[in-house]
Amino acid sequence: MCGIVAAAAGNNIVPVLIEGLKKLEYRGYDSAGLAVIGAGAIERVRSTGRVAELEAAATGTRAVTGIAHTRWATHGVPCEKNAHPHVSGTIAVVHNGIIENYETLRRELTAQGYEFTSDTDTESIAHLIQASLQGEPDLFKAVQIACRRLVGAFAIAVIDQNQPGKVVVAREGSPLLLGVSEAGNYAASDASALLQVTRNMVYLENGDIAELTAHSVKIARLDGTPVERPVHVSQLSAAAVELGNYQHYMQKEIFEQPEALANTLEIVGGSKSIQPGIFGAAAADLLADVDSILILACGTSSHSGYTARYWLEAIAGVPCNVEIASEYRYRTSVPNPRQLIVAISQSGETADTLAALRHAKALGQPKTLAICNVPESAIVRECSLRFITRAGPEIGVASTKAFTTQLAALFVLTLVMAKVKGRLSAEQEATYIDQLRHLPVAINKVLQLEPAIKSWAKRFADKHHALFLGRGRHYPIALEGALKLKEISYIHAEAYPAGELKHGPLALVDANMPVISVAPNDQLLDKLKSNLREVQARGGELYVFADADSEIREAEDIHLLRLPEHYGELSPILHVIPLQLLSYHVALVKGTDVDKPRNLAKSVTVE
Ligand code: F6R
């Protein structure tokens, strides 16, 4: 979703702004722009194309102070007039988030004589700051006054041609961090944009405002009270956000899964036992009287939650529910203070998941655990317990390695809860831990199925629909397979628990409907085989991912691939990988934009 880069330095900052925007492209955008203070005046360049086009349009622009933006349209279609920065008189502003009271502000500012030239909510911020400057000439203070009028979520960066050498940034609800260095000071939506200039990052809190010059950083609350924020040295490796030898980030991230799993599970170490402390110092006490679990998440992260539900109830005996965060936050639910709230999120900034977490806490549910890939994110900071997946930066919009590392984290939670409930023998625990440790090797073997999956992909290119089937803990894997296929290949895909087929979806099955089935050798295999025969009897074409020892045979209407190992409880982590590969190769055949599918954003920081 929208990205911000801002800089105040001793040298020309235009290349830093452009490089920063390139690093934020993965978040999803449909237009881009920048504004700098050139020879005493604001110079603005905007483009509805890619950042590379903005770069070409900005050739020759030089300045030491500037702001830049990638926009993912919310208010107003993607077009040049709606692209950021927005200008009002002497100032220019870029904004991430949504201003909920923008219509009121727009009416008020129009009545004061300000002229609106875009359909965006952001333009009202620009005019509001300009109006504040009339009574308070200091930009830092004028932005504070303006921000106090804003309702909604925002991260903004502002420059004023009358105060050159200065950038003011503020945040409330949308992510923003500072990068500090000898050569200059910077701000961005995430650290990857600033690694080019510094590793020293300052994470702004909600309600913080900062003034950056080439040599100074001043931070305050929006009421003007000065605050100090610590400097963190980012551990993010610049190489981790490079594409390297891969064609797409999604491909890179699928193949990084053995390493991502190994890194995530490093915390388990060489021991034969897992202690609650893995989730934080307070975990032993906090988990002791947990009587149930409620998982809150969106999209792919909710699918890891649905999978974990099977584990938590079967292995730990803990009642578990999973709710889509955007639904939970608005429904009337019955709070249970002994329930553990688990917020799952790759980014840790998803607006709905964050709001659902806050809603649960406000209802009087104090026990909270974040399972998240970004240690400094809002969701992690707002939970009492945490498990940081160490998948590394996930750039491709379609989530892959974040999903499998979340599953590993949730399995660790299952083992800890099973121990807390006295349901896990030392022997069982040691066996499960060995299986977890072996996962990177097992995943490597599954990745070797790629050539066969690639040959299947061609058969999907002319299809408009697909059906995914799974049973038990593999039903959420079918859901994830369908989500992957639809988001990157634009083929309409649905997932069903295979037992539901004859209750409706069987009516859709004919020769044009590929049916993809996750068919591990578990206690439901025989039931699943009967479901597959129902598909064959209707002329459907089956694509089956079985295990080495599943007794399913290839036939004219059954294409079969066998995963090398049968992996028991952890089998969902292996079985999702061929589905990721299938979607990736179908998208390649169809020629879609794999890493930046249309209409989607990586980090959904607005509702
Ligand atoms: C799908 C995908 C999305 C995200 C969802 C939640 O491939 O990436 O469905 O899973 O937007 O995002 P996070 O996990 O960052 O909260």
C-alpha cells in the first residue's frame, strides 16, 4: 500500500528518493510522485506509470530536501491529478492512510477560499497545513496544529519552500520510521527504503511528529511535548531485498522457505523440549490459565490460523476459534478474559488485524500474542507475548514464506499449550521437535517437484475457474491454494472441504473445471478418494498432490504428483508448497504481473 520516502541531506537527494520508492514498489501502487525544494520553489514531478517512469521524468531535478510517494488509490481513480505530492501554496505533502473527516475539512477549506484540484482526501491535509501556517509560521508547529484536526489514519511528510532544508513528518495509525546518519536524515514507510543510506532507524510511535534537517532530528508528540525515541540498528540485510538470480520475488520467496523455516525455528535450538518462555518472559504465567484461543487475522494469515485450529484442538486439547479480523472487530462478541488472543500478521501493520486486536483488548481480553514477521510493527508492540517469524522481508504481494513460517510458529504454540495442559509426553514432544527441525530438508525435496508442476501449469492457461479440495487440516491448505491462484493468475478459484462437494459445488464440475486436490495419506484419505470419484464421474479433470505412499493411481483423468515424504501432523506445511509453485507457473504462462498483481497491495494499512 502507499509508500513514503523523505530526505534532508547535504547532497542531492533525488536518487535516494527514487531508489527508496523502488524498494517500496512491492507494497503495491498505481502512481508515483516527488516534490523537492529546488531553486527557492517547490518542483513537483508525478507519473501514473512505474517508478522507472518517474525517474525518467525527474532527470535533471536536483535538491537537498524532498519528499516522494507511491500511491495506491483509495479516494479517486489513479491519475496524475490524484497522485501525490499535493501542493497548497508554499507547501507539498505526501500521505499514507485514510482521512475519515476529509469531506468536512474540504467543505470548511473551500469556504475559506482554498481550491481543490484532486479527488483525494490528502489534498485537504495540504490546505489544512497551509491554513495553519497563516497563524503559525513554523512548519513543525503548523503541522502539529493541522494533525490535531485529522480523524483517521495517516503518515505524512511535508516540505515548505519558505523553510528550505527542513522536512516535517508525522504518524497516527500508518507506519513511518526515520533513518539517521551523518550525511543526512530520512523518513520512510519501511526500513527497506532506507538501507541504501543508513542502518540506524528510529521507529516513530502513533501521535509522534518529527522535524528533519541534514544535521538534526527533533521529535515531539502532536501536542508539542518533546520525546526521545531510541535508535535501532536494523538487522535487515540489503541482499534480502534484492532479487538476485530470480525472475520474481515470489519465486525467490518460495525457494527461500527452507532457510526461512530454519531461521524461524532456530529459537527452538538443539533441545528436546520447548519452554513457554519462547513467547516472552511473561508467557508461563499468562498461558497457565488460558482456557481457549481466538485467532484474528486476514487473508493468507487467516489460513495459517485455520490450520492451527486443527493442531490446537487435537494435540493441545484447547478450544480454538479463528475469525477474520474485519468481521470480528464489528460484531458483538462475548469476551472471555481467560482466552488467548493470537494476532497473526506478516506485516504487523494490517489495519483490520490491528483494530481487531485493540477491540479484543478493549473488551477486556488482556492475554494477547502476536505471530508476526516484523519485530518493530504495531501488532507486535501492542501484544503482551510475541513470536517473531524470521522469514526475512517478503516483497512479493502473494504471501508464501510468511505463511509456512507462521505455521511453524503455530505448531510451536500448539506444543507449548499441550505441555501447559499436561497433554504431551516428553517422548512425543521430542518427536515433534525432530520433525520441526527436519522441515527445511523436507521442503527442499518438495521444491524439486517444480519441473513437473510447471508442465501442469500450461493446462491451466485457458481455464477461467478452478476448484481446490482438501479435508481436515488440509482444507485450509486448499483455501490457500485457491487464494494464491486467484490473486496472481486472475483465474477464479474456490476451495471446499471435499465432503461438501455434493452439497452444491459438484454442480460446477465438468471438463472445463480443473479440480486440484490435496491428498496426503492421513485418516481421511479413503473419504477423500470417494469425493474424487464423484468428480471423475462428472467428467472432471483431477490434479492430485498425494504422498509417496497414498494409494492413488494416475489415470487419463487423474494427473498425479507425489510428495516425497508423508509428514504426519506437519504435512500442511509441505503440501502448500506445490500449490504456491502451481500458481506461480500458471501466472507466468498467463503473463500477469506476478509480484504486483492488479488492484492488490502488500501491506493493507487502511480499512
Ligand atoms: C495473500 C496475502 C494477503 C495477506 C493479508 C494479511 O497472498 O498476502 O491475503 O495475507 O493481507 O496480511 P498480513 O499477514 O501482513 O497481516
